[in-house]
Amino acid sequence: MQVQIFIKMTIGITELNEDINESINQSSVASNDAFNEQLHYKFYQGEITLKSRNLEILGSVNQSLKDDDFHLVFQPKVDVKTQQCVGAECLIRWDHPRFGKLSPIDFIPLVENTNLINTMTEWIVKKVLTKLEQYHDVYDAKKYPIAINLSTANLSPDHQLYKSIIHMLQQFDLGEHVIQFEITESLLMKNPMDSIAVIKSLQENHISFSIDDFGTGFSSFEYLSQFGVTEIKIDRVFIHKMLSSDSDLSLVKAMINLANLLQIKTVAEGVESREEAEMLRELSCDYAQGYYFAKPMPFDDLLVFIQNEQIKH
Ligand code: C2E
Ligand code: CA
Ligand code: CA
């Protein structure tokens, strides 16, 4: 069998500094810029490049929301025992008109520092509800709820986002628990008193909350139960290391056992191998997500993923 491999090369150019590592960093920034701008080479344009690039990214969010340059992909969450799908997480992608495909890691931290994050989250919730309405004949959203990631500013009581979400839920009227929110531990720790009122009113409107990247922050289980959290997602750094490090395995075990005691569901993030999946089954972890089961995919592919699974079982 012959396999054709296409190699794309870009060159980043900079002046040689006294600090050779700095020169290497600068040339790699320039080469990355060249790749994103589809050029063969580019000269390093100094710190201002990164700042102005970030400003340009922020400046184009609104237009890109209007032009549908953003789109959503969905990563299935599966039951560890039966391997059947139990829902999916919605992840945003951006086909930027100038910078090409941007990962959320490139723009969410920027957008999160501005009020634009509320506009973006509102756009995401509306897109998801619209999809669920459009596909309600073939997609049972109560059986496969969609989880949406929230940022800190999204839970601010000063902003009207949560009211707008509740309004959209009432308008779409798709039933209870069709969407879920994922929030990180650090988000909960930042403004606990402010967030709690907003979380409660969303919970009253039948949205459940899951704690993302669990284990990387400092929250206690007691604290979580005060927030009425129904699920924790164990961060993938622990899942990656649990087969090679006894202390990480003990940590994963302890998180699962404590969560089980408190009737909080556990999700293992970033599962990449059969061995990891088997270990999680032994540890009585409820659900898992990761490339071993499925990568994030367009909504249509998620429908096929679920249909194929129904044929298998
Ligand atoms: P997250 O919420 O922890 O999402 C999981 C990330 O891990 C996703 O990256 C997913 O593609 C990736 N992933 C899933 N399975 C595996 C695996 O087996 N191995 C590895 N190495 N990675 C895996 P993605 O889509 O690049 O998102 C990165 C982060 O950006 C997310 O982390 C989340 O914090 C943020 N994000 C993504 N979409 C949104 C959004 O719509 N709103 C907000 N506020 N944040 C978002
Ligand atoms: Ca998440
Ligand atoms: Ca996560």
C-alpha cells in the first residue's frame, strides 16, 4: 500500500539575539503566524504582533457570530459499563476569516475577560436549542442531554444572561434536563455567593450542573454538595497518569468513591486507551469521554454514532 504524505513548511525569520532561546521562540511565533496566514515565510514582528492579533481576534467576535464563522462540535459521553452514549459535550470551533482554524484555547481566555463571553454563550445555547428542536424526531435530548461549557462571567447576577437562558428554555419548551452546564472549580471558588443564586435559579429551571476539570482546584466535596452539583468530571491529567502512578490511581479511586457516597456521578475525561477504560470500569466510574470512544464531531455524525450503537446493542 502506498500512502501519500503532504508536508507543508513555513519559515519564521528573526534577528539573532544574545539569548538564543529567545530567538528560537520569536522565529517559531513568526512561523506559526505564517502558517495561520497561509504564507511561506514571515518576519517576526515583535511583541505588538501578539497584542494586536489578540485585539483583532476580540474585535472580530461579533462579526463572526453574525457570519456563522463559529460552529459547534459534540463529543459523546459514554456509560463505562455498557459503553452506550449518555449525552454529549458541546465544544466551540472558529474558522477565523484571517487566522484560519482557531482552537478554543486560543480565544476563550481572551473572550472570557470581556462581556463578549455572554454574547457568545447566549449564541451557543440558542444554537444548541435550535438543533434539538430541529432534530427532536430523531434525537431524544432527555436521553442524550447536551452539556455546554460556562465561563465565570456567565454566572454574574449583574448580567442578564441567565434570565435570557431561562427565557429561551421556556420559548423552545423542549422538556426538562435537555441541556446541562459545565463549570470549573475555579469558577465556583471565585464568587461563590454571587454564583450560587444564579446556579439555583437555573437548577429550578431543570438544568443540572457538572464540575469540569475536577481535582485541579481546591473545592471540597462538602462544598460541592452545597451547590447541588450532580456530576464531576475528573480532569484528564489524572486519567493519563493513573496507570503509571500509584498516587494518581489512588486519587482517582478516592474521587470516585467519595462521589459515589454522595450520589454524585463521575465522568473520566480524556480516556485514550482500552486499558484506561477497563481500569475505570474496575473503579466503578460512571461515565467516560475521550478519543478512545469518540472525538468531537458535527451534530449529524453524533446522530449516526448513536444510531450505530443502537444497531450494535
Ligand atoms: P474542556 O471543557 O475540558 O473540554 C475538553 C477538551 O479536551 C476539548 O478540547 C476536547 O476536544 C479535548 N479532549 C477530549 N477528549 C480528549 C482526549 O482523549 N485526549 C485529549 N488530549 N484531549 C481530549 P477543546 O475543544 O480544544 O476545548 C478546550 C477547552 O476550551 C475546553 O476544555 C473548555 O474549557 C474550552 N471551551 C471549549 N468550548 C467552549 C465553549 O463553548 N464555551 C466555553 N466557555 N469554553 C469552551
Ligand atoms: Ca468541559
Ligand atoms: Ca474538562
